[in-house]
Amino acid sequence: ANSNCTVTGYYTTQYLLSMATSPSGAGTVSPGTEWLNPGTSVTINETPNSGYTFNYWVGRGSGSYSGSSPSKTITLNGPIAETANYST
């Protein structure tokens, strides 16, 4: 701007969905880590890599999932971290 002006910013709350595997590289999870709007429902999925077996999810945060279902729909009520756990 070359003179005085007003800049207006509009903000919205979003929550981070963090996705991981344990051990690292044991499988593929979807969706990837991403920012989502509050109340968004998303289906988490896992696919084990060769030589690994899926055991369970460990979820942290409001609306997360912990359990043995390989695919589950969760709703983001806050930041969520989901980790797919595997064994050989």
C-alpha cells in the first residue's frame, strides 16, 4: 500500500489431525496429517506394510479413537493424534 489503508483479517478455528505409525514405516495411514474444521468427521484407515500386522489405534484428544478396528470414523472436537500400532 502506498498510503494509509485498513486491512481486515478473517480467522476460523481449525484443529490439527496428526497421523502416525508405530513403529515408523510399518504401514500407511490415511488421511495424512492435516488441519480440519471443528466438528469435521473423517474416516481413519491403515494399511500394513509387508511383514507387519496391524494391532490397534491409540488416539488422544476429544473425538479420537482407541481400539482394534482398522477403519473408524472420528469427529474432531479438538486437536487429535492417532497412531496405528503394528507388530511383526
